[in-house]
Amino acid sequence: MRAVIGALLACAMLAGCNTVAGVGEDITGVANWAQSSMGGGY
């Protein structure tokens, strides 16, 4: 059941950004947000 929910969430996230470039930009955005929220940064 957990695997099914994980697969559905992954599909929903990928459906939000139609291109591979969009997925990369989303990952970069999440990484930047996580870094700034943890007080990291240069």
C-alpha cells in the first residue's frame, strides 16, 4: 500500500511539470528552499 501511495505521489509531482527541464528546475527550487530554511548558504 505504501508503494502505491508513493507511486501516485511521484506521478502527481511529475505531472505538475511537463518537461525534464521542469523537473530539474523543481528539484533545484526545493534544494534552494531547504538550504535557506536550514540557515545554510554562501
